[in-house]
Amino acid sequence: MPPEISPLKFRSVIMAVSTLAMSLFGFLVVKMYDSMQGVLGLYGLYWFYSGVTFLSIIFGVFVLPETKGMSLQDIQDAMAG
């Protein structure tokens, strides 16, 4: 998704930043798993993860633009305003 909604001249920087952010968040999830399991319990932790996933779905459905069937130029024009 990041390459579709970013301008061509900034695409490489945006991809680098998004890859870094995804790696950082993945590391944090793995690092915090044991301590969160101690606080929330196993079932509570998986309910927490499912809640975050549900919020991600809501964000994807209502906030992210639909780009299916659009050309790259159409997407760039829509993102520009």
C-alpha cells in the first residue's frame, strides 16, 4: 500500500521508513509478548491482539482509499487533492 499512495519522487524514502517501522513494531511485539502475557494472561493477550486487528480492519475499510482498477496517474491525482 505505501508505494501506491506515495508520490514517485518520495517512494524510495517512504518505503525505507515504512519497512523500518514495520520491523520496529514487529520487534516490539515479540519483545513485549512475555510481559503482556503476564499482565493480561494468555486469553487476554489474544483478545488484545484480535482487538488491534479489528481496529486495523476498520481503519482499512473506512480511512484508506480504494485504488482497485485505478491507474498510477489516477491514484497520484487523487492523493494530490
